[in-house]
Amino acid sequence: MMHPLFASAALGLVAAWPASGLGWLLGKAADRLTDDPALRTAAWNRAVALPPALLGLMTGISLLPEEATTPVYSVVASTKAAATAGAVVNDATARIASNLNTVETAAALLILGAAGGLAVATVRQVIGRARLARIVRDARPAETDLALAIGAAARRLDTGHPEVRISDRIDQPLLAGLTRPVILLPRDLVERLPIERLVPICAHELGHLKRGDNWRLLFEHLVGGLFWMVPPFAVLRARAAAAREELCDALALTGATPEVRRGYAESLLAVLRAHAAPTLHPAFTGKGRKPTAMRLKAITDPHPAAGWGRKALLGATTALVVAATGATSMALAQQDRGGASVRSQLIATNENKSVTITADTVWMDRAETDGNALRLPGGQTATYVGDIEIRGRLGENAIILLNGSAAPAGFDPTRLERGAIKRLEVKSWQEQDRVMNSFNVVMNARP
């Protein structure tokens, strides 16, 4: 039996596929709602954070006792929208996992592959940053006039004032370093452009510094190695990088005249014609950025800030996606403990009678399923949340509880309307030669 921590990690890697899909929908919703680069960048950054957040939540929840997670999951899953979105991710994960022949072997391979990808990404970071450190060391300081102009730009952006250095070994401007960042400029660019054209370019790198993109990029490279088997995650990273470049353009050109904007666009086009610069840093052109035309349009025709209505709508969308991610991680963590998450199941109460229970979301501990039929081993519990309906006959051996206490005489949960039940807990156990069942009906309001 695989340890719950490793089982959670394997399921989290599988769930990164549908979670990336949720992230893509969030980012595209931001693109449709507004042209504001700040709002769109925030949405795409959150989209990138979803798969690693889901993995982290699942591994963390798997180490907690079930009693600590059940109330939280019930509250989240009782929200119809969150439960439905969570079920989508959960079902997609189950379909992906069901295609694997041997679950434990596949889980071990997934974990080993992810760990190997993380190791490779770490080695590449170490080698790449050592190479970049040598380039910084060999570069010469910028002229005093340029350094003073960059200092004024740093004060305007209210950020640190990194040293500006000139290098023969790069072909585009970039921000290098973590604890002591440096702006590197190509020698050819410095010799070709006047100071007033270089200042906005350096201000773009100051925008990366202000936002902490040098640290964010390190995190994304490492997580990208962890999720190298999830190509949709790489797509999210590329779109987030594109949005960040557009935002840093906007920061660099705040209050700029049309002439300055045109000169900046011309400089960007000139740099784009050069070869790719060294990796592992935020650079002027944006590594892997495809929608260049959109960026150039934003430079020459800046977008207004989003209104409060669009911000509120995107905030609500983000909250729904985060709630769905949380509900999914808890549901999958319950699966790790040997359970399942299904919909519209048939509970066998004894040999002759049965009851059909439908609900938006079901989680159970070590239940046995056969198609759409569910059978509870002795002593196990299934908890239903969402839009619950009970049909059929509960049987002579059924114990009916109402809100955890003995139900009053005549109380029949099969006669309740949909929406009246908040949560239903079904437990089955063997008592001598009989199969006993208890149904604890937790009401939204007392009948």
C-alpha cells in the first residue's frame, strides 16, 4: 500500500492537467474582460499558481486527520458552483488515472519523473546563473549620465536602483541576479541609441525588479521542471510571461509622450531581430513571447485601467476557481485514503431492499464501486453534499437520524423535497446476521 503522502503527490501530478485547464479559462476570461495589463497579469499569475497549489494542498491534506478536513470540505462542496467545478476536475483526474494499468506502479513513475524533472531544472538553474554571474562580472559599468538617468527612473517607479553594466556577450537588455540585481545592456545597443531611448528600456527592467519577477521566474522554472509532463502548464507559463512583459512596458512608459512610445516600439523591434539572450532572467523581449503585435499595439496605444465592475467580476471568477481547486484537492485527498468520489449512486441496504440517493458530490472512505453501483463495506461511511434527493425504501434495518439525533416518529427522508437536505451521512455495518444502515440527515432548516 502506497504511503498517503506519495499517493497524494501522484494524484496531484495527474490533477495538474485539469487544473491547468481551469487556469487557462481564468486567464482567457481576464483577456476577454479587460485590456488592463495589470489585471490580466494578475489573472495569469494566479493561473500558473493553480497546479502547484493543488499539489501542495493535496500533499498537505493527506497528512492531516480526516476529522480536520471533513468540515471544511463539506462547507466548500455545499456551494453548488464550487462543487460542480470541483467535480469536473475530479472526474477528469479519475478518467486520466483509470487509463493507467497499474496504479501504484504508475504513481511511482509519475513521482520519479517529476522529481527527475525538478532535479534537471535545478541543475540548469545553477549552471545558467553561474554563467550569467560571469557575464555580469566581466561587464563594464555604464557611463555616469546613463546611470544617473536610470536612478531617476528608479525613483519614479519607487523601486531599488540596481547597477547598470554594459556587456559584449548579450544581445538584449535584461535583469540579472536575485539578491544583488544588475541591469545588463548590450554594447551595440548602447552605442546605437541615445540616453533618452535607453532610459525606457532600462525602466522596463526596473518594472521587473519592482514586481519581483526575477524571483518569480526562478520559482516558475523549478515548478516547470516538476510539471514537465504537463504540457498545458508550459502554455500557462508562456502566457503569464507575455502578460508580464506587457505590464512592464506599461510601467516603463507611464506618462510617456507618443514620440517616446514610438521610439520604444522601434527599439523593441530592433532587439527582437537579434538572437535570444541567455536564459534564466527577465529580459526585454520576453522569452518565448509570441503575441508581439499585441504588445506593440499596447505600447503605441496604451490601455486604460480596468473599472471596478470588471475587477469585481474577475475577482468572483478567481474566487470560484480557487474554491473549486480547494474542493478538488480535499476530494482527491479523500480518494488517497482509499475512498472514491462519485455521483448518483445506488446504496445496497440489504439483500431485498435498496434506496437510490442522488447528490452533486459524494465522498466515501474505502467504498467499493461497480459501474454506477456503490456498496459500503462494514463500518464505512459515505457523505453526500449538494443537491440531495433520496428515493426508494430505506429498509427495516435502517436507523434514521435527524441532525445527529434520533429522528421523530413519522419522519421520512424520502419524502423531503430537493434542497431541504444539507448533508447526508450513510453508514453500513454487520450486526450478527443482519446488515444495518444508519442515515444521518442534516437539514438546511428543520422541517
